[in-house]
Amino acid sequence: MPEHREVATFAGGCFWCMVQPFDEQPGILKVVSGYTGGHKENPTYEEVCSDTTGHYEAVQITFDPDVYQYEKLLETFWQQIDPTDPGGQFNDRGLSYRTAIFYHNEQQRKMAEESKAKLAASGKFKKPIVTEILPATAFYEAEEKHQDYYKKNSFHYNLYKEGSGRARFIRENWKQLKSEAELREMLTPLQYEVTRNNATERQFDNEYWNNEEEGIYVDIISGEPLFSSLDKYDAGCGWPSFTKPLRRSELEEKLDTSYGMRRIEVRSKTSDSHLGHVFDDGPGPDHSRYCINSAAMRFIPKDRLEEEGYGQFAKLFY
């Protein structure tokens, strides 16, 4: 079946931080950083930042709506920004850092308006939702050094995202965290010890180490998609191993010096759960081996993806 292609355009402040949340997701074909909404043709980064062109920093996303619907793009967009800030985003101030949804057709306009109204009615924010909804105009690609910045300059990107206040705002306003009492109620003792206390389950004696079914693995607490069976392989270690995550933006990597070792811990950003560790001895292109505790995940077979609300991933298996 040939891919359907549509385009979505969002301004969410610094475009460095607006690529990763959409990139590498099923159905997302391309994410480009650029400038739009202004009056000058082919502006430079310096001109846009000087607030003399009327342009916004923005990202333009080419996507397959059969896999990743526009409504999901809108949801992802809102969860990256402070939609109540009319003067920029976080530490970045000025016209070029304002937020906006640029619609490409009447259906996108209607869905954007409904999404904004729903957010306003939710009472999540005490201040008004000021993100504009505007017709799409000419989009100018930014300079090459600004494309995929989170990949090219990962250390500076993470430092900037945290230092600017964006990462903290997302953690405090968009993550739906459960109380410790709720977690103890919903998790088995082993799941609780692994996810909350960084425990490690026994190798070759856990639920998914030798699971060969097709499907995806999701966070046991948040339900966020983590890994696909298509990237799972037998590493001989006795725990589920994967060459890459489904959504790299959902994972957080930290230095772990426990037990006198130096390892890279893998955590889920949404639930702040300990998942396992990542090593550099895998068979994939970047040699990553994600060694993950079964107790931190739930497996969803491919024939239940639609039923359980993960229909956008079904196309991976057919």
C-alpha cells in the first residue's frame, strides 16, 4: 500500500526542541526546521532572531495520516510548549519564538480549533491559551546546521532544553504522574521494585526474554510505546534486548555508577521508571543494545494494537 502524505506546520519556540518529539515515530516521514509566517523571502537565522522579518521558528512535518493522525500531531505539539505565553517560549523571548499552528487545509483548521478549545476547557492552565491558529504560508528551510540539531549536538541540545526551562515545564505540566499509593496498588511487588527502586529481575527467568511474538512493548505505568518486536533480538543475556526504541524521545539516559560499575541507565521520561541499561555491543547501525527488564513493560500483540489504542503501529507488521 503506497504511503499517503500530508504536511503539518507548528511553531513552538526554538525549533531545535520541536524536532525530536515528532521524529522517528511511525508514520512521520520527515521533520524540517525552518521559518514561516513572515514577509521576507529566504531569511537567515540571524534575521529571524532579530524580529525584523515577522517569521516564526517552526517545524514542517511530512506524515502518513493512515499511521499517525493529525489529531495525534496536535496532541504531541501541545505537550512541548507553554500555550499561555504570548511573548516567546521559556527563556527565549521575542516574536520569532511565539507559538502557532499553521493549517494547510480546512480540515486541519477545524481540528486545530477543536483541539485548542478542548485544552482551554480542560482547566489545565489558569491563563488563557494564546497559541494562534493561522493559515500556512511559504515555509523556508533553515540552515543545515539547524536541521536535526538534537542528533548532531546531543549534549548541547539536552543542556539547552533543560537550561531554558522547557524540560522542567514539560515535566511539571504535561506528565500525568501517579501517587506512590496508586503505583503500589497497580504494580506487582517485582514491577514496583524494578520501576521505582531500580531493581533488576533475574536473567532467563522473566516474562519476555524469549518472547518471539510480533507486537510492541509499552511502559507498564504510562502505557507509552517503548520498543517493537521488529527490533528485538536474542543477545544471550537473559533479558529482552532491542537494537533501538520505538520513540527515542520517550527515553532518558543517565550515567549509573552503582555497584562499582559505569553503565548508562535507561528510564522512561513520562513515568520516570527505571527500564534497564543500554550498551554499545549491539548488532544495529549504531551498535546499541537496550537491555530492558520485562517487569517494566507490557507486551501488546500485533492483532490487539487497534483494540488497545495503538493502531498507528499496526502498519509496522503488515
